[in-house]
Amino acid sequence: MMLDPLGWFAAIPELALTGAANAHFIRDIGTAYLASAAGLALAAWRPTGSVGALLVTTIFMAGHAVGHLVDIAEGCAAAPGGTPADWLGVILPGTVTAGLCGWSFRFRRA
């Protein structure tokens, strides 16, 4: 996404259903995913001291997933019922991240 946004867009055929590629926007989203990956890595490395990083990561990942679910529910997604990219690339990771964040609160020190 970051190095070749138009090539990345072309490599996922159902993305063309969402409209024309916008290299700047694709890089913006790539940056958000990169920051989320850093937050997840920090949370894995220092689980008791990085609840904030995990929470910020969850806000993006779960928020992005909710946005896709709303699009699907309103019938304005790229395809009826969503695409595999919606479910496997956005909704599943957002759900897993939210679950991990919620689960991590069990281990938070008071």
C-alpha cells in the first residue's frame, strides 16, 4: 500500500468496485495500518505497559471494521453482503483486535 499504492489497488480486483484508485488515500490508509501494526507489536512486547497503544490500535481497526459493516448493512458496500476483502481484510482483523484489547484488560494492573 505504501510503496506501490496503484499496484496494490490493482492486485485486489474487488477494490475496483469501490471506485477509482486514489494513491494519496491508499497511502493514508497504509499509514494507519502501519501504525496499528506498531501498536500491536508494542502490546505483544510489553503487554502490561502498552494498554494505551492497544486501545488506539483498536479504535482504528474496529472503527474501520464498523464502517465496512455499516456500508454492508446500508447496501452501499462495493458488493451485496460485502467482498472477501471486506470480511477477511477489514472486519475480521478489526474484530480480533477488539477482542484482544478487551481480553487484555483482564491483565491490567490496578
